[in-house]
Amino acid sequence: MTPGVVELTYQVTRAEIAEGLRLREGPARASRGAAATTVAVVLLLAAAASFAVGPVGPVGPAAALLVCAGPVAVWLVVLALRSHQVSSCHRVAQEQGEWRAVLDAEGFHATAGGLRTDIAWSVFPRCAESERILMLFDPAARAKGFLILPKRAIGADRLPEVRRLLDEHLAGV
């Protein structure tokens, strides 16, 4: 193997895509999720109190049920949308098949399903790392692209070399 060049062969999994989307959204998603959970819990407690104490003023059991069901419905819709997003990305990845990729001083070069792509480091200037993946992305608010590098494809022995390569070329690992 050539120093400074890492070769990978992989097909991204559904779990890796889901993890990449979570990493891409970062702390903002977690804080939105915590706020939504807090509101839902408060509304559920209010509905439970209404059932336990009985109607207070014009609020009857039907209104309490709506207050209870509303946050649950919103939460289910959000889960369904996330699942659909992961499924759509995974379907595209499955259609492309196995990726054969090279990371070097120039960037990411890959072939899959008759497609060849060369991506300069400047396209994805940031990197985030989780237990299973390294993900390259553009942190701009409107940027939608990202690149998932599964650690299982890199291998524990080559992971330090990949991290070094990313440190040399990206703004943050």
C-alpha cells in the first residue's frame, strides 16, 4: 500500500446512513428533540391531570384527549419522515452497489455501478466521527451533501492513517 493513500471497498448500510444523518444534523437536532419531548411530556401530564381531576371549566375529556394525541401524532410523523429519508438514501446506495474508493492527498475517488466520481477535499471541509463511521460534510446551513466512510471498511489498523489524512486536509475532525 502506498503511504498517504487508503483504499476502501464497501457498501454503506442502512444503520450507517441513519448515523450519518444524525451526525449531519448535530447538536441542533438533539436540542430540538429535547424541547419537543419536554413539550410533549408537559401536555401529557396536563391531559392526565385533566382525566384524574375531572373537567376544569370548559375543558372536557375530549379536549384532554386531543392535547394528549397531538404531540404523539407529531412525534410519529417525524419518525416516519426520518425513516423515509434513511430508506430513500439506502435505496440509492443499494442501486449503486459496492464502492471501490481511494483517499489520497487530492481527495476521495471512487467507482460504483459504472459511475466514477472524484471529490476534492474542499467540497466537504468538515468531518465528524461516530462509533461506526467517519462522515465528511459541508457545515453550511443549506448544504445537503455528505460522504459516509464506514470504519468497518477502513479497518482498525488503517484508521489512524485515515484520521491523519483528514487532519491534513479538513477543517475539523
